[in-house]
Amino acid sequence: MNYTYLRRLYARRAELEAKLELYDARYCFGEEEVDDGTENELKQRIEEISEEIAALEHSPG
């Protein structure tokens, strides 16, 4: 298993999750809701990375 690549995936997922949290937090500060696709794009990318991580963690070798 390529642990370096796996660690990078974990870090990238954490980065995207933080961006999603900041995006969601905008509403707490009175920002207007803007549906520019950013939220869906971040969620989709997080899901893709999570699937890749799961595949790597469960692969032999």
C-alpha cells in the first residue's frame, strides 16, 4: 500500500472538508445564500476521495 499517497488523500479530504465548513459558515455571518455549485462540487470531491481512500485501505498489499 502506498502510505504516502494515502496520507495525501487524507490531507486533501480534510482540506476540502474545511473549505466546505467555511462555505457553510458564511450563512452564520449573514452572507446571502448563493447557489453557485461550490457546495455540491466540494461534497462530490470529498466523496470521490473517500471512496479512493476506502479502496486503498481495503486492497491487499
